[in-house]
Amino acid sequence: MAAAVEAVRVAGPDFAVDDVARSAGVSKTVIYRYFTDKDELVDAVLERISTVILLPRLLGEIAVEHVDDRAGLRAVIAAFVDLIDDEPELYRFAYAHAGRSGRADLVAATEHEIAEALAGVMATRLAEAGRPTAGARTWAYGVVGMVQLAAHWWSTDRSVSAAELVEQLTALGHGGLVTLLPQPS
């Protein structure tokens, strides 16, 4: 799997099984001992990107105690933007293979996992303040969607720096959230 991820880093979304074999230093036949076809290999690479690279960064930032809500939101957004900046080919690969016909959409599953984790944090904060928690999930999915779509646009446009993108998204997300979430006591 490490060789497959490295092949994607080098060849991009249109990598071939030959690229993986070359990266692993084995023949293509050896690759097919582990994967029945390229679709199965793509699924495995997507799973690896999600579980080893993306989720640890984002869920780790969601779980960390930050100075305030703005700092926490900024840290999560920055982690995602930094991932795109650090690993552009892995990002392009993931979104090139999102929603493939007849295959599990691991990109959507990852987005859902992040949104659910964020919803849990928001619901806890609301409950601790004695406020209704019903909106937490909607707000979390809204924040994830906002960041994902803006970052996707930015990944090809780059008309603002990564730092500017992070600050702009943080300002929008925090400005909206500050009216919805109670301040910690």
C-alpha cells in the first residue's frame, strides 16, 4: 500500500498498476496477487489516504483543546488546506475517484466521519450550556461542506495563498458560528 500511495504521489490520479509495481519493485503480477483488479487497488489507496493521512490530521485537530472556538476552527481548516498543499496528487486522486459507479464512495464517507465528529463537539458544547442540540449536525455538515467546496476550488485556482484561504474560511465559519454556539464559561 505504501508503494501504491507513492505511485499516486508521482503519477497522479491517472496512475497505472505498472506505476505501483515499479514503486514497489515488483512485477505487475505480484500486485494482482493482492488485488483482483485496478478498482480494488484504487479502493485500497482511497482507504489508506483516508485512514492514515486525512482522518488523523482532521480528527486530531477536532479533538484537541484550543484556546477558543476560532482557534479550533482555524486549526481544522488549516489541517485540511495544508493537506491539499502538502499532498496535491493524493487530493486530486481522491476527488477524481469520488462517487465511482458501483463502488463505495470513500471520499463521502470520510467527509461524513469528519462532520459527525464536529457535530459531537458542537452538541456537547450546546448541551453543557443547556441549549438545544438539534442544530449541531446541520451546522457541522455545513462547515465541512463550506470548507471542502472552497478548498476544492482553491486547489486549482490558487488566486489566494493557503494562509489567506484559511483565514477567509475561518472568518466566515467563526462569524456564523459565534451567533449559534454559546461561549464557554
